[in-house]
Amino acid sequence: MLLRPIIRFPDPRLRRKAEPVVAFDDELRTLAHDLAETMRAAPGIGITAPHIGILKRLVVLQLESDAAPHMYVNPEIVWTSPEMLRHVEGSVSMPGVRDEIERHARVRVRYHDLDGAEHEEEADGLRSVCHQHEIDQLDGIFWIDRLSKLKRDRLIKKFEKLQRLEA
């Protein structure tokens, strides 16, 4: 497994729609395991292939309650609950800043595993938030796009300041 460099906001690849995975092969499995390792090192609980500049529809999630990472190939949300919740979110591509986003409280996700078998999963709470956040990323919707313009502008300024302090 290899740690891959995470691209940072405002890299334009974070706003591009990822392509569906068509080959369920060793290259995909290697990418998925590299993503899991990169996510842990970030640290984070979710990551997509676009976060490392690869525009493929692959998501890795590992919440604290998970013994191992879950890998989702070509995930899509097929149902959302009418109930909403607010949760603080951030991104491995924009470390150091977070804000509260409103999301559906529950979702059903259809996806393939690394061998190409199709599955469905219902999720609520944090896992539901993570699915929505990462699938947005696959669709080229960066998490701050869910904020008001005022909040988004403030967050970008804060992130730019943090980046200058790191340099």
C-alpha cells in the first residue's frame, strides 16, 4: 500500500465529475487500498479517488465503529429520507476548516464492491452524511458548495490564511 498525495482546494479536479469504474481488477484493488491508507494518514473518515487526482468513482469510508474500511465503487444514492440533520463537515483536501452542513438523515446507496458485485446499503446519522458528502465529491460538488456564499467566502479566507501560515 502506498500513501498518495492529496490534492488541495482550489485544485480544479475537485470540481470535475468522476468517471464510472468499468474494470474490476487488481489496479482498482490497489487504488482502493492506497486510498484507505492515505485516508488514515490524513487523517480522515472518508476519501474519494478525486481527492488524489484520479477521476474515478471510488469511495473509501471508515468510521470509528468500523473494524475495516468500506469500499464503494460507482456509488449512487437511490433514496433519501425527508428528515434532515445538520453535521459539521470538512475535507482532506481542505484541512483545518469545518462548518455545519444540512443533509438527509437517512439514505440508501447502491454500489459495487471491488469484485464488481452490486449491493445496497441503508445508512443513517454520520454514515449517511459521509455517503452524501463523498458522492457529492464524485459529482464535482465540493462540500463548501453546500454553504451560503457568505459562509463559503469566510471559510475560503480562513483556509487561505492557514495555508500562508503553513508555508
